[in-house]
Amino acid sequence: MSTSPKAALTVAEAVARARTAALRLAVLSDDLRRAALLAAADALQLRSPEILAANERDCAAAEQLTEGQRLSPAMFKRLQVDERGTAAMAAQVREVAALPDPLGRELGITALDDDLTLHKVTCPLGVAAIIFESRPDVIPQVAALALRSGNAVLLKGGREAEQTNTALVAIWCDALAQFPEIPANAITLLHTRQDIEELLRLDDGIDLIIPRGSEQFVRYIKAHSRVPVLGHGAGICHVYVDGAADLKKAVDVAFDSKVQYPAACNAAETLLIHQDVAAAFLPEMLARFEAAGVEVRGCPRTQALSGGRPVLPATEADWSTEYSDLIISIKIVGSFEEAVEHVNRWGSKHTESIVTEDAKAAAEFMLRVDAAGVYHNVSTRFADGFRYGLGAELGISTGKLHARGPVGLEGLTTYKYRLVGNGHTVASYIAGERTFKHRPLK
Amino acid sequence: MSTSPKAALTVAEAVARARTAALRLAVLSDDLRRAALLAAADALQLRSPEILAANERDCAAAEQLTEGQRLSPAMFKRLQVDERGTAAMAAQVREVAALPDPLGRELGITALDDDLTLHKVTCPLGVAAIIFESRPDVIPQVAALALRSGNAVLLKGGREAEQTNTALVAIWCDALAQFPEIPANAITLLHTRQDIEELLRLDDGIDLIIPRGSEQFVRYIKAHSRVPVLGHGAGICHVYVDGAADLKKAVDVAFDSKVQYPAACNAAETLLIHQDVAAAFLPEMLARFEAAGVEVRGCPRTQALSGGRPVLPATEADWSTEYSDLIISIKIVGSFEEAVEHVNRWGSKHTESIVTEDAKAAAEFMLRVDAAGVYHNVSTRFADGFRYGLGAELGISTGKLHARGPVGLEGLTTYKYRLVGNGHTVASYIAGERTFKHRPLK
């Protein structure tokens, strides 16, 4: 039940075992899945010292890396786990346990005919693989989501967190071992970079791959995978300050969208301003940005209205750049129309916000902008599974199929059609002896 | 507005225009989309002679093909359109018009906080491409589904139906031209085989590709596409006659599943029989199969119980073969357990049926079998969009993501999150000035 015997398995074997495990996980009761998660949460808290000791070994090893291999300060910080971190992991697992059961939900019921009833019912996907960098807290989060939704899961973390990850999975497996109904292969930790290459080819055995890491990392996985990938590409988000905006709200929303956490994919990269309010809006906005150390790159009209504050010239390349940093581009637009067109042309279909007091303009923007999130008078930084109330986040999807935007438990479910009859044959409908009624019951 | 000027466009240009058209289609009212479909249906009926004349030219050309290029009789039959065929096309379009609006449906509403409300709302995918063989009736069907759901569509049919397809698209475009809100590039007919290769690479511009044709054809598209593909692989479906089956129903269901239309992907390939009822069930079943000219391949126990009727020996290869013909393999299983394991091992996750009067066994089968359709006392042949009441069928999916089983309008929609606030910033939640409420409103 620990990870060591599995290390000797090939990835194909591990996937085959996960598939068998998935069939058993799919039939576990809601009570049992919840009880198992609470047991795992308790174990994470109780055995916190083991996690911290393993993490210390990882951190010490990271510190001894030579110049070229060394982790960036940001990556090193994400690797570190402290007592508060393990408590947060346990709390996260308990939150997932408390979510309503995602399985067996009736999405629709139709009486096709007398005694012939079709039920569309949610069920688990089967086997998911998560490939992630640094942050060991991905493990309890994703393991919890997978078990809550009756899925088997394969995990491949970064080498820099190997000790921490191994300790976390061992604790998780030990906690689940007290439930004889839960198969040992519900969760599998993979260990080498080669394992990833093999994972990406196993489209027969894996239902979904979720990469969590930098944009380049996600792009690499997407380009090389035969298995469907749920993840996000670029995060080029806009805040549009409409002609009918409340300018105080506009400054707050734009500032939060850029500054609150500029490295996030849901941070804004470009601010669009309607020409009617640009002169009134820019002084306060530029002052706030300057005070926060934000580099501003503006169109010529923005530069002209800068009031002496520093505004570098923006080029077309700025409209398609995700800075992930304290840099923002600003463009003054001649009309609402121009703003919508700019967003649909340059945005990455992630999250787009309009600031306006004109309800009609807001509705129009939210209808016409093609993005996973369309916001009115709200910071783009709200695009997040926790903030949306999904309990935990599997990832954010900028694709349109299956799941879009922040994805929680639902991303790990699909549905099946259950059809219950009484010896019904198609031949009798073709012969005209029977006709369909198609009465929706739900 | 006809197809000829577009023939000169590159595929990439056609896709770019379709994307622009999609943004306009997404905002059309339900009334307008319905009215346009009814106008198109009328035009198909009114201009039926043009369709029939074009089809006669295609059929004449097909008849003049040399031996090696000649269409199979089945393909030729699918190519032919008669007066009844054009009436059926018009009726189909009217049925799609009558379906409830798939757009703007609120899938969920959550109050994240005071004055901060999240709406999960359905919207169109954007641009879909359909690649199909022979049957020209795919055009009005798919064009109707696309317009009903606010999507732009690219169509590539087989060369053998070129004249008919061109006439159908021209009539469709002419009918839509009276609605100035509908962009001319809502529908585009592509003309060459090279167009397909290019389509498959354009994952930036196309949201979904739907291949309709033989299994090899679908497999080819799946293997070569960077764009997500919705389609079905093999259709290896089972009927399991449980120990508690009503044997009269079992014979009817198994016979219909195999014989009613053996070329369909939802026809049964293997019949599993519980050993307790095999001796009582087989004589009547084998007699029915023999009378219908069905070749039976059985396990040794089936052969032993054949009562002199012809049963060829089944090999392991039979469990994984889609005959698409009047051939069935039969296996006698020792237990319910063995039946479920056989289905999960050899089935293609398409449609699986149990025949039993034991409600518990039925529920267990439907829970444990991993397939798009799990049936109780019903022929597998019901796995079809029309029979499910979806109005029309985009295709059948054996994948688990996005859409599963017979797929109608829903397959062409996704959702967006609309978040409406009043100047809310994430910083105020991080600072603890505000806390999330996450109150589900729907």
C-alpha cells in the first residue's frame, strides 16, 4: 500500500491497475467516500511531523543544488511546508468531504414510452492523471477530489518534492487501508520523467490528464498528449472601464485585477478605457499604479493624458503578452464596440471584466465576449475554484469542452444513460406498432 | 452567399470568417434562430426539384465510375435522395426548430457574497466542423443543430455527393439571406480532401470536429486531429441474459439487438447467458437466429447445448470483434460477476443491456458497467438521438469527456460564468474584511 512496490511497475501496468481500481471506486457509497476522506484528513494532521521531516530533506537537497539547477525563490517557497501547511491540507480534505455527492445525480429523466424511461445520471470519469510542479499540497487536494468523485488517480510531482510527495501518499494510503472496500491502487505516485512521456501515450487507459504548473509546462503537455488535457493556456485578461463606469469602482477593480497577485493567470494584463472617461479616470489610476510599482505601457492617447506620470509606449505585442508581473498595458478605445472587439481578438478566453453602471452595456458585454468568465464590476482575480465555492480546484480550463473556467469535482465526472424497459424492441417502433412519447419527467 | 466564392478561400481563411460569424450567431435571439430554421425548412421543400436534379447528376456520375472506384451498393443507396427524402429533411429541420432553446440556460446560481452573484450559463461552442461520407441528409440536420445552438459550421462531404451537397448549402444560404442579422459565413462548404488535412490542424480556430462515417474513417480523423473530436470508436455491445431473466423478453431483446439493423454501432455483437438459464433459453434463441440467417459462434458450453443447430466455435478474437453483420458470439457465464467482468473487459463502453426480473441485479449491473448506455430489459438498438428524444443527432460519442452516448444540441454548447458584483476586490477577502458566503440560489 506504500508507494515503493509500485515504483517497480511500468506505467502501463500502473494504469491497468488504476483502471481496475476505478471500477471498484465507482460503486462506493457516499458515506464511505466521505468517511475515508475524513480519516485521511486526520492522518495528515496526526502524522504532520513525518511530512515536515520529509519536506526538510527536500528543502535541504534543494539548497545544495549548484547554481544552474537551483530553484527560483518563488519555487523554493512553494516547495516549503510548515505546520500551518499540513493543517491547511487536512482542512482542505475535510472541505472536499463536506461537498455534496457528485455521483448519481439525475441530470434528466425522459419517459420515451410507457414503461421505457431514460435517466441521465452522473458517474465517475475513471482514471485521471495529474502532473504537477513543486507544491506538495496538490497531492491531498487532488487525491481528495478524485476519491470524492470515485476516480482512481495517478500523480507525478516534481523531483524537488519527491520526499514530501512520497510521505504524503504513504500517509494517504495507510489511512485508506482501514477501508477494505477501497482498492490499494486508488492512488499511485509515479517517479520519473520518463513516466510522463508514457502517460501521455496511454489514451486507452487514462481518461483525463491535468497538468498544474507554468504555462510552458501546460503547453508542452497539451502538445504531446494523446489523452485529453484539462488545463489553461495563456491568461490574457482585460478590465474595460466603460463610458458609464463609476470611476472609484473602476480604479479599485483594475488595481485589484493587476496588483493583488500579478503572477496569477487571472490577473489583468490590459486595461481598456472608454475615451469619454479617460481624462477623469487616468490621474487617480496612474497614481495608484505608480505607488504600487506597476510599469505602465500605454497607447499614444494614454501617454498624452498621463499628466506627467511615467507611461512607456505600448506596441501591438503588448496586447498579446501575459506579463505575469507588475506591468500593465493601457488602451483608450473610441467605443464600447471597439472594447468588445479588442477583448475578443486579443483575450485568451479566460476572464474579462467590464466596469459600468449601465446594466444594458454590462449585459451586452457579458453576452458578446467569448470567455470562460465574463464579469461586471468585479476584479478578474475572482476566477478561482475556492472563490466560486467549488470547495477545491482541479485546475482552470481555457478550453471549451467538458469543463470551462475553474473546475472542481464536476471535471472528474461524466454521465451515463440508464434506460429501463420491459422487453422493448426497436423493431416494434419501426413497424409502427409503437410510437415514442418523449415526455420529459425532469 | 452561395458556396462558389468561398471555394477560392483557403481553409484557414474560411475558419477565420466562421469565427467572426460565430460571434454574431451567439447573440441572435431564440425567436430569430427558430424563424430562420423554419424558413430554411420551407426552402428545402419548395426547391426540392433542384436537390433531386443535383442528386441525379451525382448518382449518374457514380454509376459511371470504373470497377475499382465504384460505390458499394449500401453507399450508393445512402447517396440517393428522392422526394420523400427532401420532405424528411425539411421535417427534421422543423423538429430542431421546435426544440427548447439550448442557450442562456442557467445551470447554477451561487451568491458568493452580498451583491456578488455567480451565474453558470450555457452558450455556443463557436465553430464546429463536420466531416461526413455519402448521406447528403447530414447537411440540413447538422446545419439545423448548429444554427439552433448559435454556432458557425464548416461542412466537408464526400466527393460522390458534391452536387447534392452544393445544392443543399446554396438553398440553405439563400433562405438565411433574408435575415440580415445572420452572417453569410454561418455555414461553409469545403470541397477538397486537402481541406480536411488543414482543418485537423486548426485547433486555434475550430472548437470541435465531428466525423460521421465508418469506424476506420472516425479512427483516422481522431488519430490525425489536433482539434478535439467527438465520435465513436468501435461498437461492441452485449446483451446479458441473467439467471433471473424472463426468457421470452430475453429472446426478443437479444434478437432485436442483433438482427434489427446489424450494421449499426449499437447492434449487439456478443450474447452472455447465465448458466442457470442457458439450457432453457438457447433452443428458442438459436431457432430465431437460424431463421433470420444469423451465424452463431459459441463457447464450448453453448455448442454443447445447441441441440443440433449450427454453432461455430468462438475464439477469444470474437469477444473483441465488431461484426457489423448477421453474426453473433455467445458465451455462457458462471455468474453475474463473470458477466460484468466480461462486459467491462471487452465492451467498447457504448451500450450494454441486462435482461432480468431481479431489480437488484439490474441496478448492480447499471452501476458497475462502465458504458455510455446501461440498459435493463431493452434492446441495445435504442442508443440513438432520435429515440432518446434529442430531436436530432450530432453523433454518438464513446469518449467520456464533454458529451457521451447519443449527442444532440448539448454537444454544441458549453457554458460561461457570469459574475456580477459592485466593485468587489479579492484583496478585501485576503485582508479578512469580507468573507465568502457561497449560498447556492439554484
